[in-house]
Amino acid sequence: MSTRIDLTAPDGTTATLATHGAEPVSWRVGGAEYLWSGDPAHWNRHAPWLFPVVGASAGGQVTVGSETYPMAQHGFARDVPFSVVERSADAVILRLADGPETRRHYPFAFRLDVAARVRPAGLDLEVTVANPGDAPLPYALGFHPAFPWPFAGGARAKDGGYAVEFEQAERPFAPQVGPGGLLLRAEQPIPLVGSTLPLDPEIFTEAFVFRNAKSRRMRFTGPDKAIRMEMEEFPHLAVWTKPTAPFLSLECWTGYADWADFSGPLQERDSQRLLPPGGQARHGVRLTLEG
């Protein structure tokens, strides 16, 4: 059973995290909600963490040594309970450590800490991945928040004045996504205008994946407000929605889905990181409402 943890900043900005998946499920500024509601008619999540893989794994499994292990899309962290390590009025630290259930999918010792702190008009998140084991830890981490589009709710419009602005001009092509969510070597064009992606519901048939992006900041802009998302140690970005869903997801990842032609071990998966025994890695996301 998931517990909800409410955080409050001095200006009245609030955030709520669920212990299930350490997922932010609410972020309210000035009394208005800026995280997606999780309406199951469209997408039943809000802002999940992706670990120990991002995206789909070939055959729905990963290989470690001579053994194969079942691995759901985006891993398992978003679907299991975290424990509370520390808590205050405006901050919390939640932890997931390996155990019998995780080792059915991922035969490694690990510790995953998610620290959240709410501040005026903002929410800061820091994730620490630790390897207490005696073998290198292959991992990928991702953050997958969705935001209302439009901010005030209602139907999306083709000319509604919404866009995604990147810190720098990005390459206007992304891998096509094949059956089962695996990446294809063929590419699809992205309708970027310089460093801006004007938003039109009709442009999305699949996620736009920006591998090795230049930007460490992107802004989801509307007619009078913007959500700024700053990333630390997340080299890959994505923009995604569903054809009729009134939300937009801005994602940041350290890894991405398997290529459709990949058949090697998890340690050799493209973009998977290897954390040495006793090592730690930190990754950060900072959300701010502007306007």
C-alpha cells in the first residue's frame, strides 16, 4: 500500500510524493496543479522514475552472464515501494534497496535514493545510485514527468501557443520506434524551428528521442507561463504524449531502449552505465514554474 508524503514550501508551493515508486504525484504552485493527474483514461502515471533500464529490453528480458531475467519496459523501480529515510516539512528522502524480488529481474546489489525538496515555485529532485556489491553495476536511470497541456486543463489546440524550448539547437532527427518499443536505426524528422519545438498534437506518432542532447535545460512554454526543467547528469532527452491525451511529457534519461538488433548482455547495452563496486552516482532534476 502506498503512502502519500506532502511537502510545503514557505510560499505555499506544495508537492506530494508516493512511497510507491518514489513518484511525485502532485506539484502545486499558487493553488494550481502542474503535474499530470494520472487519469487512467489516458496514462495512469504522473512522474515515474525509470530504473535499472530505460525503455524496452529486447525480448522483454536482459542477459547477465549465462542467465536471462525478465525486465519490464522502464525497469521495476516505478512499481515497487520505497522506504522513508528522512522527512521534514519541505523535504523527504526515499530509498529502494535490492532484495529477493528485485534479484528475480536484476541480480545485483544496489541502493537507489530519491531526495525531493519543494521550494517557492519549484521542486528539486536528486537521485543517488549506489553500488554496495563486489561487481560493476550496469544501470540506467530516467525521469518521466508529464504536465497538463494546456496548463489550465481542457482540450489541446493546434495553435494554442505551446512549445518546447531547448537550451541549444538540437539535431532534428530521432530514431524511429519499432515493435515492442525497441529503437530502429532508421530515423524520423523532428519539426524543430531552431531550438524550439512548436507543439501540435498531430506531430506525435511516437516519442521524439534526443540522444546525446546538447541541452541541459528545456522549457515547456504556454501563452503566459512556462515550466523550466533543468537536468544534471542526464545526457538524453525525450518529448512524448499520446494522440488524444491532454498532457506533455518531458523526459531525461541516462540510457534508452535496446536497439531492435541488439542481443548482447546487459553490461553491453548501448548507453548503460557501469558503476564500480563501492561507487555512487548522482543525478538531478530541478522544476520551476515561470510567469
